Amino acid sequence: MELSQESILKRIRKKALRPLKIAEMARNLSIPEPQRKAFRNLIKEMAAAGKLIKIKGSRYGLPEEMSLVTGSLMGHSGGFGFVTPETPDGESDVYIHRKHMKDAMHQDRVVARVHSTEYNKREGQIVQILERKTTKLTGLYENFGKEGWVVPTEDRYFHDIFIPARNKMRAQNGHLVEVEIVSYPTSRQPPIGKVTHIIGFSNDPEAQVKSIFRKHDARLDFPEKVLRSAESIDETIPKAEFKKRKDLTGKTLFTIDGAKAKDFDDAVSLDSSASGYRLGVHIADVAHYVLPDQAIDKEAYERATSIYYPDGVIPMLPFRLSNNICSLKPDVERLAVSAWIDLDPDGVVTGFKFFNSVIKSCRRLTYSEAAASDDPEETPSLPDEIRETLMEMKKLSRILRKKRFKEGSVDFQIPEAAIVMSEKGTVEHIGLAEHNWAHEMIEEFMLCANRCAARFLKEKEVPAIHRIHEEPDAAKISALRDFIKGLGIRWNAPEPLRSVDIQKLVEKVRGRPEERVINVLLLRSMKKAIYSPNDIGHYCLGFPDYVHFTSPIRRYPDLATHRLIKTHLTHKCKGPERRLLLGYITECAGHTSWKERKAMEIERDVNDLRQTQYMADKTGKHFEGYISGVQSFGFFVELKETLVEGLVRMSSLTDDYYIFMEAEHKLQGQRRHQIFKIGDSVEVRVVSVDIAKRRIDLALVKKL
């Protein structure tokens, strides 16, 4: 008989009615004698993987039959945690009280026994640690005689790491260090570690940023081989290359980017007539310079994306490429992959064509300059031809935008913070990020080009790295419906929920006091967009098929899309080639999705750090804000002018005993019935700022 983990699981579910010893299970499942050694090994492998659980008496059983859950532990600063099941079963995560943690650490793969379920919430205890996921972490070194302790900077790790004298290197009190765990915690001893790198002193802003990079294993420096390869690339375009491409160097086209940007991926052009528009989207031809499986490509694949933070960037490509040879700088000939996109007066795409080109951007515009182009007094140096083109582009982009939202795209209205750094590397100011019609215009043109790229690959029958966004979780949407109903807002959306129904709600609450909180809760109800070999569509954009094409300097999936388009400009993809590509596409989609999540974590951590640095000298000051989240331990407040978030702890609310009502996103006092719910405006005072842990504690002054 065939022996595999899946076949054994099927037979156990069907025939084994209780936990059994391996020999009993072999007899029960009628395993032939010659296969019993292999069977024994498979059972042990499955137990190590958490697919089976070993209990007293060396018996093995199915986790679900013993109220057991296998999953990843998410630690919390309060010492408790949640186990997220590996196999989603429609039920909630399992809450683990601090006394039931069994020495597990944040991110460990564990088995938890569920011992109570109340109000759709499961509570349990960890019974087995299957795999230790954390091998190293960063933290603050503190002397303790000849030995020392490392306090993790991430407070989800609630064990301090003991450092024997022989393992401390030359760490001093107050150093930020990287520590390798050599022994994990038990009931009798704390985790033991070894300092492997001294990052710097904890009061050094640069060391604080470096500790985040080391925590996430960010690839800061390029290998010498990669840098040498980049230096060897000739910036000059050979005449022979011109003959292979369409010459657009005389075309009026330009870039529009942020004021600090140097990696210009895209340029745009537009021709308009009574019959419609020809939109030109011209993207840097990175694929011409970065060839598959060569040193630069391998490093770019590992990085998968550029990482942007307030005072810098960790680029996917060496700066010689990202900021120079590939960047579509003004008045310089550059290789591009261009798309002519023909649209009728209503914004409907009537045709498109992709081709290799040579371009010369005639202007490097910022978003602010482009947005001010309709006022000649503000932009006197702007040539009339560019100004007129911008006005036509603005007109087309508004047609496209209106059409897109009508067809199902969701327009979440959530402001973003802009962190301004000084030349000394300190936070000078935090305010709201600018967002004007020029941002929206470029967004529409890039979305249009990406959709055409997806259509092109589909027509050529080429496997693609699709950008997908699945439907939101039904349970989260159900809870959101109840919350919105409690606000007195009618939302008669059908089930299953369509993206167009979400957009109708967004439009309905626009300008109302509830607008911010509903937009935030809607966004939190959505799943993460990822890359996939399957074209299941993009829910929030309302697109049936979508790929990333427009940013090959900073995103590897876009570079892969360029290669696929360039290879198939003249022919369709055949069977053997399709099978070969599909394996590569599947692997690439998984890897780049994971690296994108890591990049977002780094960007979020650096932003949190810069926010706490900014607030460090504001202890005792009062600010207005709104409640952005409610938990059993207190509520978070986002400050209005800076979007900095801090925590008002439950323990600081001494006027009453407050009950956490999760479904309603609120705390309610038992005696005075005072309510603090998400969206409420409040005045708070800054109590303390912990830069190392990136934590801001607030005290409530009053509700507004």
C-alpha cells in the first residue's frame, strides 16, 4: 500500500477512534509487516510536524479529536499570547493566559489544548512546543555583575535573555546588541544567549534604526560581485540598440514623482483627439540590464523589493542602476518598455500595444509642481506644451477614476503621516502626507497599464505573477455589519459582499463623523494582497485580472513581468514553455509575497521608532486625537495632527471598573456607564515614551 502522510491521516480519521500506540495503530490500519518500520518513522514525523499529537502512554491521536490546536504563537507584552491555527477552521485564535504559556516564546510553533469557549472566544493552554522559531533577536544589554541580561526590544518576547560572562563580547550597559539564543527557557531557567554583534548605544538614533534592520535580517550591503557587475554596465546606448527599438526621444513625455525620489521608474505621455486618447506609459527597461540568474538578478530576487523609510532606502538594485542607468532622468536617453493604450472619450480601453523603446524625459516633475500646473503664476517656468498635456491628463484620469469606482474599486479615505528628517538625522516634523490630483492621476495611469499587461499575458497564454486580493473574511464582515448597525447607519449590502457594496458605504459616510472609523474598520476587515500564479482577481480594485508592471526598479514581480512581456512580444507561449514557467512563477510569487511582508514590517518599525523619537521631549504635553483601537488592556489613541499612536492603559482609568466589549469596539464602565469606543474624540496627556520598545503611554484628560 502507498505510505504517505496524507494517506495515513485519511485512514486514521476513518478507522482510529481513539489515541493508539504505534503498534496498535499499525494493526488497526492494516499496515503490512514489511512497511511497519516506514510507518513508524512517518508517525514520528507527523507528530514532530503537529499533524498528530503524542500523549501519555506513547499514544498518538488527531489534534482536532482531542481539542488540540497546532499553530503559531503571537506573544503580547502583558505576558499572554494567542495561537493562530495552521489549518483555519472558521473559529477564533486561542487565547493563552501567561500562566499557561509553558515557556513558549513569540513565533514558536506550538500545540494548545482548548479548555473553554465563551462568546465565540477560545481559551487554552500550551501543551507542546513543536518548533522554536526564534534563533536570534535584538535587545538592550544590562550588566549584572560579570554577567548580563538582554531585554528584547520587541515586547512580544517576554523573557529576558541571560548572558554568561564568556558570551558577552565587550557589551556595555546600554548597548543595543544582537544575541543568539543558545538555550531556550524552561521552568527552571531563563533563556541563555550569546552576544554576536554590538550595534551601538541605545541613545544613538542611528543605532536604533540599525537594530531594526538586524532584527529583520535586512540585506543592507550588496556583495562585491554584485557591485562589480553593476559598475561594469555601460550607460551609453549603442546605435545598434536604437535599431531594435522605437525611437521616442522626440516625444513629449515626463516623470512625476516625490520630491526626494531618485529612482524614476515611469514616464507618461498623452495624445488626445475627438475620438479619444492615446496614453503612453513608459517604464524603465530594467530587464535589459539585469539578466536572469546573473549576480545582480540573484541579489535582486533575494531582496524582492526596495524598502523605503523616512531618511533613506534599502534598494533592490545597486544605486548605479536604480538611481542612474535605469532611472528615467530628464534630458537623458534611456531604454524603456512602452505601452500605447488607446481609450475612447469614456475611458474604455479600445486597444493597446507593448514595445521596446528609447525615450528622453523632457521634465522631472514633482507631485506638487504637477498639481500646481493649472496656475501659471505658481509654475511660470513650466513650458506650455507640458502644461496643456497635464490638463488633458488630469481630465482623462478623472474619467478613469470615476469609471473605476463605479465598477467596484474601493476608495479608502485614510490619511498617512509624513515624517520629515533633519540633516542631522533627527525627526524635524511629523504631519499629514500630501495627496493631490497628480498622485491620483499617476495612480490611474499605472493601474491602467498594469491591467493591460495582465491582458497581454493572458492573450499570449503566458503564466504570470498575478497580484491578487481575496474576498474579506465573512466573520469579520458580519461583525462589521453589526457595528455599523449599532451606529444607526443603514447598509443593506447583499451576501456575499461585493467590492462595489463596500464603495457605496465609503461614499455614504463621506464627510460624516463616523467616516474615519468606518474606513479603518473596513480596511482591517480586508485580507492582504499577495502575489500568486492564479488569476483570481483583485477584490478591492474590482479587477478580474491584475499584474504589477510599472515598478521594475523597486519590485521584482514587475521585473519578472517585463521579461515575460519582452519574450512574448511576437509569439504565444507554448505547452512545454508554459510548464517550465509555471514552476518558476509559483516559487517567485511565494517568495516575493513573503519579502514584501518583511519589508512592510521594517518600514512600520522604523516609522514607529521615528514617531517615538519625535515624542520623546513631549512628556506632559496635551494633544487631541481619536480612539483608533480598543483592547482588553486599554485603548489606542491616534493624535490628530501627527497620526502618532499611543496607549491609554486600562489601569489608568481609575474612575470606574471598565468591561471590554469586543464586538462593539468599546470599554464600558460598570457604575457610571462611561463609554470609550473606537472613533471617539479625546484629549490625552503624554505620560512616558520608551524609545527602545517604541511605546508611548498616554493618560486620558477628557472626552471631547
